[in-house]
Amino acid sequence: MCGIAGTYRWPDGKIVTDRLTDILAHRGPDGAGRYGHPVADGEVQLGHRRLSIVDLSETGAQPMVSDGLALTYNGELYNAPELRAELESTGVRFRGTSDTEVVLEAWRRWGTDCLPRLRGMFAFGIFDERTGELVLARDQLGIKPLFLLRRGPGLVFASELKALAAATGGRLEVDHAALVASLLYYWVPDSRCAFREAEKLPPGSWLRVRPDGRVERGTYWSLKKVAAEGQDRARSGELPDLAAIVEESTRRHLLADVPVATFLSGGLDSSYLTALAARHQPGISAYTIGFRAEDAKFEAMPDDLRYARQVAERFGVDLHEIEIAPNVLDLLPQMTYALDEPIGDPAAINTFLICTAAREAGVKVMLSGMGADELFAGYRKHLANTIALRYQRVPRPLRRGVSAAVGRLPVATSRRGLRSVRFAKRFLSFAELPEETAFRRSYTMYDRTELLDLLDPDLAGTVDDVLTEHADTYEDNTLDDFVNRMCLTDARMFLPGLNLAYTDRSSMAASTEVRVPYVDVEVVKAAFALPGDRKIVGKQGKAVLKEAATSILPREIVYRPKGLFSAPLRAWMSRDLAPLVREVVNDGELVRSGFLRRDALRRLVAEDAAGQQDYSKHLWHVLTLEHWYRDATSGSGQSARLTA
């Protein structure tokens, strides 16, 4: 895993590329390189920072140049051995054992047709000296990031947005529509970018720039199409062997020339992967987190640690326990820098601290259970939305009575949070809404009225645009299965926009690669070939994955209550961060600029403090947005540095 960057017909391309590459040093502390070549009236420059995982020798160094092709590549290719053998059978001779060389030779033979054949996570730029063309490509599901910016015939690209911001002198203009979207979701959708000129190359796509200034785009893999084909398979009764597919993916994800460890929260997804990994790599290490006892109690958090210990003991795993009691005042601006865009999920802190501990122990690669909830309907919102359909059949007078009674209940006492009340209030906020609106409301931060009250009135049209984008994405399919419609929307929006984004950025900030075996093209195909009534059965979400996991895990782990990979936000907001919240509400840049309305923020703080509503996540995101906005509008680019 690495950091890639480059310029094409860009002023001072060599200087800019060196600066881009320097900013990405945390992504690749093991080596650096740059390549340049004339093109039209300018030049192309490719930069690289290396985190050596496969083929640690110089034959794996980048940018890799061979017979007129130059490649800067960030990724891991899990079917590299098969592709290597196929290419060798046609006469290709390899100099080393890296998957980078496999990608380069696959491109030479098949061009863009090689892309759907690549099984892994990747983003790369490849330049052809004969044609003068540069092509950028990104993996099927958006696991690896790739940002780009075009001006006239010129283009600049990088693994991180902060690099583009710095390379343009911190003069990029904030896209307020992206910030509105971030307030709604607490992350920026992959279809948007926090700076106006910049964009994210969409998952499963490529972009080609030519010396004459022409730009061509293409899509080589479509999640919508995969879901439709999966539905056809399910109708024919052709159901996949999920246990075999997940085990095969996990085995492939262990491919490395350095130690590999796992995240182990004690929940189903990480426990299943850890057990499978231990089967193929006995004695594997795993890392888990715990919180200060007073914080966990105040947040009413489940005791996940005991389950992690049970899994580790059963499968001979070397478990490392990390207590998270961070100085959140220091970590907040540092995480804002690492995350590139305003992302309000505190789980990013957990990922960074776990990866930091693993890196200090000499571990470069971690396996994560990310993606299983999105693909197999494992979130509470999935179950809640199916329950909401039944709730809507309850007589209206009874529903009104329930709503009034729950509305009077507090979400916390002075000593502890009341988790069930928080869930009930959340459920009633969307339970009677139409399908798409209810699904959106079940995981977003505000409804339309609340968002309008919070923002500059001139942004009302932007709010409607953001809401329409969600509706369009949700309805853009031919699925007749409610559960799989939710899963498809999550796989297109929630997964790349939030979970894969923060996982990549916070882990790479610690110079660590995180691999996600559930977010594998074969697992994804299997997931959408399973009908929704196999994913949610009764009150059990992720039922089909649980059934598969019982082949190796004890039922106590498989059917335990869902764990949380989150943080004790209410405890932090009520103690550590309370003064900062007051500062941001009273005199923050977002308020002074008019983007956010002070009176609306004050109401959020007052209602949260009174214990009638839980707005801790809302206020945490306002803090992350404030820090990001300050840096983005300071004129010097994002400048904080991340340290453990």
C-alpha cells in the first residue's frame, strides 16, 4: 500500500509532483520515487511513496518503468499469482515478484480490459510513452482513493485531497454543497468533493487524458449491474456457498511478505475473519480496544472485550488489548488533517490508534471486518426499516400515544446513558415515513426542516439537491427486494463515502495497510445473489452470514448482541469537549461566515445538555467540520500533522 501522485501538462510539474509526494510520506515511509517524460508542450510526472508489502526488494520500487510504460500504483492484487501465470504462458518475463509488475504487464497486454480482471484494491496512474496518454483507474468498490483536479489541458492527481490543496497553494474554493451533504450524512458522499475544482475518480472507472487535451472516461464494473445479476441468480435458486467464498477471500487477503494481523472487536464480522485467518496462519496477532470504565458506563456501551478474549483463546490468537483514553482535544485537529474531508465518525480515532499500536509492534497489514454490515444487512437501520413497515400497520391513535410517551423520556441521567431510549427516539423519527425517506432518515443526522433551520437560508436549494441525490441513488435499480435495495444503496454511498474512506485515511496516517476481505468482488457478487429474506430473518440481521460463521465460531459469538466500533461520544462531549463546543457555537468560523446559524446550534447544545435528546454525534461532527473549515479557508492549506 502506497501513496501515488502525478501531474500531466501542469506548470512546474516536477516541483509540484515532488511536493505532492512529500505530503504523502506517511502513506509510504519505505521508499520514494519520481518519473518524468515530455508530452505535447509539457511533461508528465509520476510520484510514489512506498509501503513495501509484497516483494520488498528494489524490483518492486515505483514508479515502475518498463518498455515504454510507467506505472505509479497503490494497492494489493489478490489474484496476482493467477494473472502472473497466465501472462508468463504468453511469454512475459517478470523481473521480480511484486503485484505492481503484474498490473503493468496486464495493462500492456489487455489495456482497460484488464481492469475487471483485477481482484483487489487499487488506484493507479499509467503513462504510455508512445501515445503520450495517461490513464487513471480505481478499484471496483472504491476501497482505494484517487483525487484529481483539471485545469485546461493540465491534470494533477493524488491519493489524498490535502496533497492537491497544498499543491495549488491552498487556494482551492470550498464546495458548500459538499459541506451541506457532510452535515446530513456526517461524511462527504463519494460523488462529491469538499473543494470545487477537485473530484474523486468514481469506483469501477477509468479516465484517459491525451496530449491533444481530449479526456475520455469509462466504467468497467457496475455495482448496480452486479446486484441485478445477483437477483436473477437468486430467482433461479442458484444460491452461493457463502462460507466457502468468505474463507477463500480471507485466505487471499493474507498474501504478504510482512506480518499480517487482524482487528478483533469481538463482534461477528471481525471474529469470523480472525478465526478463518488463524486457520490459515496459526498464531496470528489481533488487536482490540477498550474504553475507560467511566466512559463506557456513561455511554452504556456493551462489553465487547470479553468476546474478543474468548475468540483469541479459542483460536490461538495473540491478542493485544489497547485502552482508548485519548486526549481528544489534541486528536480532533490531527484526525481532521488525516481524514482530508469533514468526516464525523469517531471510529476513525479507534482505527488510527489500533493501527499505530500495530505499527509500533512491527505490523504493516491488518484485516478488517468492514463491509459485512452493508452487504448482509447487519446495521440496526436495516432491521429497523423492516420493522417500520409493520409498525405502520398499527392504528394511528396508538402510534401517537407511543410517540408522545417516548418523547417525554430522557436519553441519559446524570450518571449514565439510556441506550434503549436513544434507539426508540431514533426509530420513531422515521418509522412512519415513505420507504426511501425513511431509509435516509434512519442513518442521517437531520430531516429536511432541521437541516434548513441549521444552515444559511440561501442554501435551501442546495439542501434539496443533496436530498434528491440520495433519492436518485436509492431508486436507481431494478431490484424488487427491499432489503437488497437498502444494501445496494449502502454499498454505493455509505461504504465508499464513510467506512472505506475513514479506514484508508486513518490507517495510512499510521503507515499501515488495512485489507477488507468482505469488500471483495466475489463476496459482493455472492451477497447480492442472496435474497433479503435470507439476510434478515425475524429480528436477526445478517442471518445468512451468521449461518455461515457457525461452521467455525461458537454460537455465543455468532448470536451475541451487536457490538459497537465507536467511541464514548456523550462522555467526551459532556466533559473533555464541552468548552470547545461553546467556543465553536459562540465564535466559530462556520457561524461567523454565516454557513451555520448560531441560534440553531445553541438549541442543539441545550437539548443535549438537558438529556432529552442525544445530539453528541451532531455536535462532534460540527467540531470536525469547524476544524476542517478553518484549515481549508486559512489560505495555507491543511497544515496539522498527525502524531500518535
